[in-house]
Amino acid sequence: MTDGTDSRRDGPGVKLPPPFLYLTSFLVGIALQHALPIPAPLPLPLGRFLGWLLAVVSLVVAALGVGSLRAAGTTIRTDKPASMLVTVGIFGRTRNPLYLSLLLLYAGISVFLNLWWPVVLLPLLVLAMNRFVIAKEEAYLVGEFGAAYREYTQRVRRWM
């Protein structure tokens, strides 16, 4: 029996939903783009094509990730405990396919709309995700799945 503070029972303890971090970064990027415009480095047709391509790849990655989690019978929510360690399918290529899909969508929309400040902010967004979301999730997963998760982290990269 636990006192309610056991992260294995309560989940990883991520307070901010990851889409909120992506959206906040994107909105800050839009504001910066309006205040201090960065000229588009790509011709508009190429930017539009690359933006669509990134968005489509994002949707495929997200669908594969959600499908793998559902097939395993575990949650996609960061505020709920995982019931299973998923290491197959797209999770055999990246430990965070849903965050990767959000990153690809973020980049795709930015390029499509010729908004380059969000692209400039992308490394800071990745750092924030690593520190405030993924680090908590990884600590939780080590506590929950132990050696199996540690071995998985040695085999599969965090992002790609």
C-alpha cells in the first residue's frame, strides 16, 4: 500500500500536457515573427511542399504511435500510469513517437506558413520537452519497468 506519492501508481507526474508546450512555443514564435520578421529562406512553393510533407509524415508517425499504445492496452496520457512498456512497432525506432510527431507537425506548419521564428525556437522547445516532460517520464518508467526499460533506452534513441 502506498501513500499516494508513489509515481508508479500515479504516473510520471507531468503537469503540463506536451501539446501545450508545443502550442505555447508556436504562439511565441508567431508573436516574434510579427515583431521581428525573419524573411522566408525558401521559395513559397518549396516551403508549402515541405510543410505538407512534414505534416503528412507527422500524422503517420502519430497514427503508428497511438496504434501501438492502444494495441498494448496502455495509455497515451502523460498524467496516467502506463500499464505496459511498448518497445515494438514505431517504438522500436523512437522512444517518443508522439512527441516526434508533434515536432514534425510544428515544423511543417511553420515552414508551410513561412513562420521562421517558431523554427528558431524549436531547439528550446526540444530542451523544454526533454527536461520537463521526458525526464519525468523516463524516471517513472525506470521505476515501473526497471532493467527492461534501461535496456530499451540503450537500444532505441529518445527522438530518432
